[in-house]
Amino acid sequence: MIDLYTWGTPNGKKVSIALEELGLAYRVIPVDIHHNQQFAPDFLKISPNNKIPAIVDHDGPGGAPLALFESGAILIYLAEKCGQLLAADGAARYQTLQWLMFQMGGFGPMLGQAHHFLRYAPEPVPYAQKRYHDETLRLYRVLDTQLAGNRFVTGNDYSIADIAIYPWAARHEWHHVDLAAFPNVARWYAELGARPAVQRGMAVPG
């Protein structure tokens, strides 16, 4: 059994989608970040950076419990635990890790900044709004180009790279992106959104 500490953010939904796709048994433990539950001492023991998502796998390596934080690390761990969604070796493995890092380093942090300045900032900051919206559009162009010749982000195989990117793309309206301007992303987004496991994972924590 895996305990999933999460909230309804794109980073949290990456892990619930992966758990659903892999068919792993898990228990959801909501961590309400709007009420600062991520700073609770018990959660700090699991996630030293006070961020969701985090997991505790009670059947970790060697049968011992394993706690993990950081969504990218969790996705790699779950994929390797099950031998799915990430090639064991070779070029395909590194292609997937490359695009996972694209999400972790850009298509996430930059979109999150766009969300903040376009949606949550207490007063308009035109420079920041333009800076992060422009970078968001650039990242979508990169993704659209990659998907022009590929069914999924790294080719014909669905992977943790797709799972990592999808929940951020699901908030395209938040970062003022019209998917019609990125037809390859729109096609990919619709295909992933039709997957039952993606639908279930996106509904967590409810």
C-alpha cells in the first residue's frame, strides 16, 4: 500500500495519474495547502521541503517503507517499481527523462509563475505578466513541435513524461493559452484526457 499525500495541484495530480495508470493500491491523505497543513511537523518528516506530493510506500525496496518527495522523483520510482512508463535502459529511457526534466524545469515553474501573476497577484504587474506569459507560449511551441511527429511526447510510447506534462496543460485557461493555437498539443491533450486512468487521477483528492 502507498500513502499519497497530495492536494489538487498539477504536481499532485501527476502522481495520482501514475498510480492509477500503474494499478497500484494507494490511500489518499489530503494536505490542505490553503490552510498550511504542509508545514505540519509530521508532514515535514516525509517531505522536508514542505511540498506536496509525497508518498510513503509501505512495500519499498527490500520490503521496507520508503518516503519520497518531489513529483519527478516519485514518478521515476513508481515507473521503475512496476517496470512500466519508463524504459529500463537505452535511448528511450533518456528521451523520457529529458522530457520529464523539461516539465520539471520549465513547463511547470514558468506556468506556475504565469498563474500567479495573471490570476492571483493582488495588483497587476504588467512586466511579470508579459514575461511569464511569453515564456509559457514559448514552452507550448516547444511541446507542439515535439508532438508534430510523435503520438506521445517521446514517440509512440506513453510515459511518465506525458503524465508529468498533462496536468499543467489542463490549466491552459489559467495561463491564457488557447490550445487551438497548438494543434499537436490539442490532439495529444484530448487523447490523454480520454484515458480512464487519467480521468480518475485528475479527480484526486476529490
